Amino acid sequence: MGTECHHADGAHPGIKGHALTHALGAAETRCAATQERLTAPRRRVLELLLGADGPQKAYDLIAAFGEHGEPAKPPTVYRALEFLERLGFAHRIESLNAYVPCRIDGTEHRAAFLICDCCGAAEEFEPDFTAQLKAAEAAGYEVATITLEARGRCPACRAD
Amino acid sequence: MGTECHHADGAHPGIKGHALTHALGAAETRCAATQERLTAPRRRVLELLLGADGPQKAYDLIAAFGEHGEPAKPPTVYRALEFLERLGFAHRIESLNAYVPCRIDGTEHRAAFLICDCCGAAEEFEPDFTAQLKAAEAAGYEVATITLEARGRCPACRAD
DNA sequence: CGGTGAACGTTATTTCGTAACATGGTGGCC
DNA sequence: GGCCACCATGTTACGAAATAACGTTCACCG
Ligand SMILES: [Zn+2]
Ligand SMILES: [Zn+2]
Ligand SMILES: [Zn+2]
Ligand SMILES: [Zn+2]
């Protein structure tokens, strides 16, 4: 994505093979525990996200959806993404119009990302929103969700 | 733009008349101080943002651009918005695909918003990003910009 | 004046996301 | 089993958001 350096896209490597199967199995388990269904299209989109090397645009997923090169229809993928976000399996990065699988173990959490403008990597981190939640409370707001996106350069790209 | 309550859109009222003229004059002054030019389309878009009651979509601005109902061409408005963002006169709210005029006095700052899912209001506040900047540093990232968007319900809408 | 670069006007296209409605599968209930 | 209610999916079409590309204009400087 970068105009500034030569690094490849999306420094965060996707998972493959056995690790991927295991991750999908764990998702299945988490769904079963809450009466939710990890149906075929949902599972497929999660698989694509987990296997990708960086944030994926919706139409990237649409194009890659079919096993033999046939694309999906947009609503198929958008609906799956909505589900995956709702259950915390994926996050949307607003400033990129792109999606990533959740990299934080455990259940519900607020999302925060460090995004490299150079190589396109997006690293999820555990945010401490205490200060901002306090400000929101002071303003009388009841906060449902918070997202934070920090743009900059990752360690690899800083080294040039 | 809520599905949850009856309140009108965008609780933050726009400014009119003399206050508007004054704000535009101040912007002109700030531009002059840095060799930047507040040209007609830029000034017009800023005027629309300042006069609006809440976050404005790009195509809202495009439709309202002409003095007598003629819309602008998209690049006209998008270029103006890019300029206004660059100089800190406006912010883009990613999760709404919309723009607001900057409500924080002074110069450069990192943007943070409290957004009401019910009435569509978006309130800018002064964030304390110390905790997150520390986390970014620990991860080796060099941060250029940070934005935060908190969704929830404003005081008026909480009262129902 | 001419030359330079930023800003603008204009056309067309791409990218992103959703409305609407028909179809299909799953599980409870009689 | 047969029926129904519900959720999820398939499909078509459309609407919204943003940008590419290219020629023209305008301010500024020598
Ligand atoms: Zn996560
Ligand atoms: Zn990088
Ligand atoms: Zn601001
Ligand atoms: Zn509200």
C-alpha cells in the first residue's frame, strides 16, 4: 500500500494447514456454546481472513470465495462479515475499508489497530481506553463500542 | 441515525450569520499565515460544514454546494475536503463516511469523537492518547495519526 | 510578459455496500 | 411424520462513495 517504501503488503502472515484447521475448529466450538451457527459461507470467509497476509477488502474476499475461482455474490460475503464481526471473530478497519481476523484471544473486547502506511500491515493490540471512557462519561455519553486506528510505520518499515 | 429513538438528526447545531462569517474569516487568517489559500470551493465546503447541524456526507455537500441548487462535481468537494482535513479545519468520521468541522480551538490535534447512534450527533473531544501511544511505542510503531470513534448514546437520547 | 506549479472543471469509471424478494434448511410442536 | 416459524442463503439489481485521467485556468515569480 505504501508509497514510501518497498516492503511487501501486510507483514502479518496468515495461518495455514493444521493451524488453520484448528482455529476454525475453535471458532466452531465457540459458536456452538452460544447457539450460533458457523455455516459454510461464514466459515469460508473466516478461513480466507485467517489465511490472508493482511487486511482483506470485501471484494478481495468476494473474488477469492469460490474454491475454483468463481466469485461469491456481494451479499454472501457482507453477511458473513457482519456475523463474524458480531461474534468477535473479525474486525473491520474503517480507514482501510478492510477486514482482519481477530488476533486477541478470549471473547469480547474493544478493537484497536496499529496500521503501517508503508507495507499495509495491521496489528491488533489490547487498548487501554480508561482515559477516553472517562471523558465520554464526563460528557454524559453512554458508550457502546470504541475503535481506535493509529496510522504510522511498523518496525520493519522504519528500518527501511 | 437511530433506529432506537425519535430525536432529530445531529444534535450539534451549526453556526449562522455573523458567527459563520467570523469563523470563515478566522480560517482565512490561519491559511494566510501558512501560505495556504482558502479558495472559493474550499471556503464554500467549510461554510457548509460549519452551518450544518451534524456530520455531512460528501454527497450531501455535493448536492448543497451550488448557491441555487446546482450540485458540484464530486472531485470539487473531495478535493476541498482533503484540503480542509490537511489543515485541520475538518475531520472525516470513518465509521459514518461523513465529515464535520473541527470544534477544537487551536492548531493540530488528534481527533476523537463521541457519536450518538440514536440522533446522529457527533461530538469532538480532546482525547488523552497517552496509554495507546505507549502501547504503540512498545510495539515499535512510529505513529503519525490516531483517530478514535466511540459509538453510543448522547445525554439527550439517554433521557428518551 | 512568459514560465511554473497549484488548483480547478469535466467526463467517465471504479469501488464499496445494500434493498428486495425468492428459495432452502433446521428445529419445535402437534 | 407433517406442519409451521425462523433463520440463513441465493440472486438480481441498484445506490452510494470515491477516484482516474486530462485539459484548462489562475496566481505568483522572475
Ligand atoms: Zn480482536
Ligand atoms: Zn510496514
Ligand atoms: Zn478537531
Ligand atoms: Zn442522541
